[in-house]
Amino acid sequence: MTGKLVAVANMKGGVGKTTSVVMLADALAAGGASVLVIDLDPQASASVCFAGDGILAEMITGGRTLDYYLGLRIVDRDKAALPDFIRDYVSSTTHLGEPLPISLLASGPSLRIVEREIIYALTKRKYSMHAIEGHLWKLFQEDFAPLREQYGYVLFDCAPGISPMTEVAIRASDLVVVACISDFLSTYGLKAFYETIWGVGSASESMLAPKRPPHVLITRWQNTKQQATTYATLQESAAAEGARFRLFKTRVPQSAALANALTLEYQTFANKYRDQTRDLIGEVITPVVTELKEALDGA
């Protein structure tokens, strides 16, 4: 099995990245795929959504989170094994009587501090910034990339902006999904995001540009005049010759069911995404997953 690496990102926060990661992980797992979620956000929202406060607290105090692993591996030069930090079958959601096959590499509140300590530690070892990038890229290729042999999909929930580990994950992924509200503020940073990662000269000698252009997924869609106008502009830009990004045809609506899906209240996949006004699974989630797979297959 050779799985796919998918990064869900945006320069801006509050645009539905974690909601999109949870939705995609649940749907892919309900479809029979084994899914690993790697939380790159120190807010640990995805970690809380899947593990809950109790299990996450246990992982943090037990030193079984991403920040602890990176500190051991790079700062302390410990030969820590990444699979030891992954919690399998972490989701409480079931489908057809079976727990969803979702695993989690949780984030912790010290992730940003550890990333800064990595920069300090490598600088003291006389690493240049390019060499630091190369070191992180090498670590990713050695430790993270092989996870595609164990899971059908590895989803990265990226923090807002571009941290060192986020950039490495984005560049190494098979597909980058940019979760984005269809408004001016949320789309404003799209150009800067593209030029930072995909632009000419953006990649250092040690890292490559992503394999495909970013695919923008519209979230929290409400069909207001402002959102419709912005969406029309995005459609025009995505369809233009030499377009810098692709656009998912399916838009994820503003939905109480999707917001509630971030809690641990619902036992089954069907109940988790039950909406009183629309068939979320049939009209939204399944089409998004289909488009995701088509993009990964190069369609």
C-alpha cells in the first residue's frame, strides 16, 4: 500500500481547516481507508476533536505528542521512533458497527516553542537557514514519508501561516488543500501563500515545490452577495490560462452539523453529519472526497 499525503492549510486562521480535516478523515475512513491525522497546529484543535481532552492530556503528560518527538529527535538527538508517538483507533465514531480506522499524531501546546528551540539548537551547530531547512526536509523524508506505507491517507492539519514543519509538510504532500471562506479577508493571502510555496525561487536547494498546484476548498458557504461575488472571481482565476490554483466544485456550507462534528457527542458517522436541511454526506462530503481522489489521481 502506498498512501497519499494531503496538507490542509491557509495563511489565515478561522477558515475551517480543522473542520475540513475532521470531515475528510471521517469520510475516507468510513469508505474503508486507514487514515492518519498529523496535527501541526499548537492549538491542537484536531487532536481534541479526535482524542478528547482526557486522552489528549494523557498523551501530553506521557510525552507522546509531535512537539515532544521533535524535541527528542532534533534538539536532544535521540533516536526516537515516530510510530511510538501515534495513537491508533483514536476516534470514538463508528460506521457499520466498527470504529473508524483513524490514527492520530497529536500536537501539544509546546510545538511552537520546540520549533524555535530547533532553530536555536541547529544554529549553535553552525547550520545556515538553508541547512536547517534541509535538515527538517531530511527528517521528514526519513521519518514521516514512510508512513504512507502504513496508511491510505496521511492528513496534515496545518497551523495558520507557515512554520518550519508546516512548510516541509506542504512541500512534501501529494496535494495541498487550501480551506478558504469566500470573502475578501480569507482569500487575500492566497496569492502570498502560492508565491511563498510555489513561486519561482521559493524552494531552497534542499526542498522541492509541491507536486500539484493548491486546490481551494470553499468552506462556510452561505450564498450571500459578497460570498457569491468573491466565488465568481475565484472561479474566473482558477479557469484562466496558467492558473495558480484549482477550485473544488463542491462548496462546504455553513452548517451546525459540521460545527457539532468537532465534538465527541455523536457515536456514528451518519449521526455525526446529520443535518435537518440537507443531505451533508450525499450532497457535500462524498462529492468533496471524490474530487480529492480525482485530484490525487491527476484527473
